[in-house]
Amino acid sequence: MTQRLATIAILVRDYDEAIAYYTRVLGFTLLEDTDMGGGKRWVRISPPGVQTGTDLLLAKAKNAEELSRVGNQTGGRVFLFLHTDDIGRDYAQYKARGVTFAEPALREEAYGTVIVFTDLYGNKWDLVQRKG
């Protein structure tokens, strides 16, 4: 049996606001934006350069309970791990585009170089360049 994670849903306040942030600021690619009717859309994005892998589904919060979870789907822990082939380049680009970092500088860990940043909604991400 072969399985893989295909899509992870991330709660957002507004589709267009989220698309603009993830594509313009983080440089993600808009894969799909399909109108599902009734104000619902099927919006998928992925990091630049990805041929196959896990993508994100931007899921618009539809009620007060879901809105309360926007930006805090994991109780304040890091939610997503974005691997890069050049953390220095991406760190500089993100800083120039106004991304907020939760740490003052890149740090070295056993698995590679990492820094935590927050997205438009406050979700924490690890930007990681793996060793080797």
C-alpha cells in the first residue's frame, strides 16, 4: 500500500486576503481556485518549485468557533514545516516582504538550520534547511 498526505486545510478569514499573502509574500503558487457555490471556494496553494507533494487548502472560517481558531490551529505550537534549499535567501526575501519572525536569528539544530516565522494569521511555521 502506498499513501501520502495530499492536502492540509488551513483556516483563513478571507480567501482573497489569504491568496494574496501566500502568493505575494511567501511566493507560493496558486494551484486551484474553484467556486463551489454559496460563497465556498476550493483554493489550493503550494510552495514554489514543488512538483508533487503536500499542498494547502485555504478553508474560509464559516462560524465563530472556526474564526476563533484562525491562526491558532495547534494551540500555539509550530503548525507547518517549510523546507528550503537556501534558508539565507528565503530569510532575506521574507524579511524584505515584511514577514514576522518569532526568533531574532537563524539557529542551528541537529537536523539543520531553522527559524520560526508567523504567517498573516499568526500560525507558526518552521523555515528549515535540512543538513546533507
